[in-house]
Amino acid sequence: MHSTLDLRVLLSLVEEREARLRRTSLPIELAAQHRPVRRWVGRQLVRFGSRLAGEPTMRPVRAR
């Protein structure tokens, strides 16, 4: 049989967890707005990395 004290403790734990989740989670709308920018930056980094990997100084010694 559960007492009212158990219920109060459980409710306080649930409230603490929900408050922590609200503080740490990013708004979904904000993340969706920045997605095209992140994709563009990612494409630029991949382009730069592939160009950098083609440089003679970046190739392994055996491949030269």
C-alpha cells in the first residue's frame, strides 16, 4: 500500500526531471532554422578537406 508521502516524492522527482529537460533541450524550431546553414558549412568543409587532401604535402610518403 502506498502512502501520500510516496506520491509526493514521486511527483517532486517528476517535476525536477521535467524542469531539467526544459533547461537543457534546444527548441526544435530553432534547430530547424539553422539546418540549411549547417549543411552549407558542412559542404564547404568537405570541399576544403578534399582539396587539402589532394595537396602533395598531405599525401603519404609512399604515394609520392
